[in-house]
Amino acid sequence: MKKIGFLSFGHWSASSQSATRSASDVLLQSIDLAVAAEELGADGAYFRVHHFAQQLASPFPLLAAVGARTSRIEIGTGVIDMRYENPFYMLEDAGSADLISAGRLQLGISRGSPEQVIDGWRHFGYSPAEGQSDADMGRRHAEVFLELLKGEGFAQPSPRPMFPNPPGLLRLEPHSPGLRDRIWWGSASNATAIWAAQMGMNLQSSTLKADESGEPFHVQQAKQIRAYRAAWKEAGHSREPRVSVSRSIFALMNDQDRAYFGRDGGGDQIGVIDNMRAVFGRSYAAEPDRLIEELKADEAIAEADTLLLTVPNQLGVEYNAHVLESILTHVAPALGWR
């Protein structure tokens, strides 16, 4: 059994071919797709976060809106770039969204991805400490955020408060109990996966990772997951961790599917991203019987407990609901995921 959700990059474009031509379109359709996914029996609605781009950015208003319109489905991010974040303000936003959704928030955070602008985090008022990199800064922001999530008081109360205070040091509010266990780290390397395990975070592994052995993408990703689980066990955490992988998977059910995705997706690709040699995982697109056989051979999917299906959000809610339904109905049961 696996949890199966969608991951939307939240693109919009003024193109006549796009069903999302504005930020408003993307936000409202994201809510509608989450509602449709819940009705279909999917387990999660996740959203990417990018700054300075015609894509979803500030995630918490959207997550809160999805939480208010749904009752069961997990809602999350994949991922929030912590280089841009004030951990204190973020804690208040995250706590609010989690309480609105009755504890369904699954918050993916990380160092972030390549940007549309040069050092965009500087425009948000952040810069690395002397001798540190922007990645170090992102991890430091994450560490502060994790510490705040414990809900312990740290701020000295005013002797003349506007409203009565509880005794002792004050914490940020609203506090959402349990959210600390639902923080995920988006990792592109074995080393950061191990660090995430040591920090007690769940693991998100996407459709690319550092090419550390020259092996096929799914083999390297499976080894990354095993290294993460070994580090988790060594750290002595009391709960079981969760691991998600992302994939582009399309069951070709009709002529429209074949027109969009019927071309052979090919195999893995090698490229350079942020000066890192990376391996990019293949897309899957085939009739259900063939798709099932291909997915059986994906070692990383087998290792993960959660599968996030990347959706082409610019094709609209109705088509993306069809994409999800095709996988949930015609593929997942044959693989034992349902």
C-alpha cells in the first residue's frame, strides 16, 4: 500500500493553449484539483514553491484554503526554499494552516532549487553568514524552524502586557501539536538525506538527484532512501519516518492522452544543475498493462511509502483529475498500491 498524491508546479501562461492564464487561475484551480483528488480517493495535494516566476509562490494561503475545502486529503509542499524564509513568521503561518486543516499539513522544505534571478533571497533581506554558503543559510533557517516547532517558550514577557500572559516564557502562536513530525526535507544527495534523518525529518526525493555513482536514476534514489533509513535508525528516533518520491506517470487511456504523452519518454538524462552533475529520472507514459510492468522495475518507488504524481496543471482541472483517476483505478491496484 502507498499513499498517492499529486504535485503541481503551479505554472501559468498567457498562451491560448493554457488553461491557467493568470495567478488567479492557478490558485483557484489548485483548490479545485485538491477537492477533485480527494473525491477520487487520492491521498495528497502538494504544491511546488518558486519565487520571481509565473508559478505558485507563497504557499500558506493556498494550503489554508485547500484545508478549508477538504476534509481528508493531506496537503503539502515540495518544497519551500528555506533561504527565503523567516522561520519565526513561517511558524505562525504553518501553525495556522495546519490547524485549519485539522492536522493534515505535510510541509516539505529544503535548500531550494535553481532560481529565476541571481541570489533572489537577498531581495528578501537574507544573506549567508561570513564563511557560509546560501545552502548553509537554508539549513540554518530550517534548524531554527524545527526548534520553534517544539512549542517551547523562549521570549521574555512584557511586564505591562496588553493582555494577560500565561506563566513563564512565551512561544509563538498558534502552536500546532504534531506538526514537527510532519516536516519533510527535499534532498538531492545522499549526504543531505542522511542529515535529514539525523534531524528527524521525513524525506522527499524528487525526479532528480546528484549523480553519485553513474547508475540508473531509480537505483541511485533507492540507495539514497536506504541510506536515509539507516541513518534514521542510528539516530534512535522513536517514530517511523516517511519517504516520498515524485514521478511523471501517465496512463494512455484515450486519444487525448496519446496526443499529449504518447511519445516515448526515453530514459534517464544527465545534466548540470547549480554546478552539480545530476541524473534526471525518466517519465512513464504507456497503456496500463505496459505501464504496470515498467513501474514494477522502479526500485525507488518500491522503497517509498508515498508517491507524488507530477501533474501538467496548465491542462486544467478536468484533465488532471482524469490523469489521477487513471492511475488510481487502472494502475495502482495491480501494483499493490491500493
